[in-house]
Amino acid sequence: MRAPGPYIIMLLLISLVSITKVTGQKIEYFKVPELTKLLNNKDNKLLVVNFWATWCQPCIVELPNFEKVAKSYDASKVRFILVSLDFPSEINKRLLPFLKKNKITLDVAVMTDVDYNSWIDLVDPRWQGEIPATLFLNNVSNKRYFHMGKVDEPGLKKYINAFL
Amino acid sequence: MKKLILVLTGVFMFAGITRAAAPYKAGDDVSDFSLKNVNGEMVSLSQFNDAKGFIVVFACNTCPVVKKYEQRIIDLNKEFSSKGYPVVAINSNDQTVSPGDSYSDMQKTAKSKGYAFPYLYDESQEVAKRFGATNTPHVYLISKKEGQLVVEYVGAIDNNADDAAKADKKYVADAVHALLKNDQVAVTNTKAIGCGIKWKKS
């Protein structure tokens, strides 16, 4: 009866870690290397990357669609990440309060490299940089679709389902 | 015969669509336009006899990125209009989709900010479509070559929307300086995060 002790503690610890991972919102700060890493990830799950900013009216309008749709998919199959393009000078006074006020639970990556021309083509060569825009990506199954402009709830589901 | 006409119409329509969809890039000829300025007058590029070219900026009243760049647009005109490259700003946003971008709103913005350059209303959005403009702000630097208007540069004003003082690549200013020295423009295309042009709902 002595042996299981440490295992149970380990199991408990592991489950605790995974719970925080599932429920806790991650806010990361990206530069080009982090963005590149995200875009080149080899996780076998669909990545839905929404490019937005609090100053972008149509982005704010479509944001609840992502929150809502994310709830109806298995997080082990679809990962949502909101890449904020808020100005670095407005992250603390505008972006973070916005996330809190609007109860945004999805992971956020703040792209702090404002030399846009150095990384826009990494996302999609056709993209001129207008937001909102959303990338649907699974590198393992070689699926990639870049949607420029707003996407509504049925549209979002349609693109996700097509890639699952 | 009817079938042939139908097929031909289809082909022409398709050709028209593809041409409209091909955005201007450096080296392309520009077709002139005629748009209403905030003072009520119609403006065409051909009216500027003394100009060596133009800094055409697709802008608007509402986009926060345009607001970030507004002073820099005013300054570009201040620096380069006397040297032959005036700013010509165009608002192509649909006022139904973007209510702050109506003609009267443009008049207010131009007046309150003291625009010393034309601020034109592209109500039909034809000019934005012909240029292939997608964002605001979106710059097309144009020069006159043997009477023909030619695109020299397409893209951003510089590489730091947030902070003008931190911009260390001044794309438009560098390109105009090169043209003034009869040099080739080194960087002819850049991209930048911006607001999408608010297209009419079809």
C-alpha cells in the first residue's frame, strides 16, 4: 500500500496541470520567431488563428463567434488562438481591459512586431494586411485556408468541419 | 447565334472581372480618374500640370491606423508637394457600412485637420477597385513618365504605425527622394496591417 502514494500524487499533479491548461487563458507576446513557430507547428490538430485588434470594429463584431464556436469543438482537435495586432502602446490600457471586460477565454497572442512587412507574407502571400483575417491550418494533414474579412458563425463552422 | 453571344458576353465579363481584380503594382500604367473633392470640385490627376507625380493615399475618417498616420500624411504633403509630389487622399469606404465616412464627415475632417491636399470621395468605389486598394492607409506613389502615369511604389508609409519616431524604414519618403534624384525606387512594395476598405454590401 506504500507504493501507489507517489503515483497518486503525480497523477493528481498532472491532472491539475492539464486543468489549468484547459481552463486558463494564455496570453503570450509574439515576435516573428514565435509567430513562425506557431505557423510551422506539427501538432496534429486544426489551428484556427484569428488576426484582430480592439481598434478594428468588424473584428470586435466577429469575436463572439470564435468564443461561441470554440465551445462546440474538442480542444484536442481544434485549437483557437486570437492574434492581437493592437498597437504596443495600447496593450495595457486597451487590449488587456478589453479581454477582461468581454470575458474572452480563448488564448491570445499579442503580435508586438510592428514591422508588418517583415511577417505578413509568412501568414499568406495574398494578404495585404487588412483585418479581420483568419487562418485555418493543419500542417500534419497539409490543410491550409486563409480567409480575409469577417466570418460569421456558420462560416466558421463550415471551414472547421471541412478540415476535420 | 444566341449561344455564341452568351458565351462571348461571358468571356468579356470574365475578362473585365480579371482586369479589375489585378491590383496595380510598380511599373503599371495608371488610368486617371475624376472624383469630388471636399470643396465640391471635381479633381483629376491630369489637372496638376506642374506635378512630377503623386502620393495617392487611400484613407478615411474612421480607421485608427489612418489616424495614427494622419500627421505623417500631412507632413508628406508639406515636404513633397513643393517638390512636385503632392498628396492626393481618397476615401473609398461605403458610408452605409462605415457611417463616419460620409462626404460631410470627410469635409469636417479635412477642415479640422487643415488638409492642404485634395481629399476625394470615391463613392462608387471604382477607383479603389481599379487600383486594387484593400486597406487604409494604402499608398500608391505615382510618377509621370513621358506624359504617362506610372506606379512606382505600393504599400505602407513607413514601418511603425504605432510610433512615427521609431519608424526606421520610411518607404514613401525614401521612394520620393529616389525619384527626385532620378534613381530607381529600391523598395517597390510593402504590406501593412490596416483597416479593410469597407465595401458596399452587394
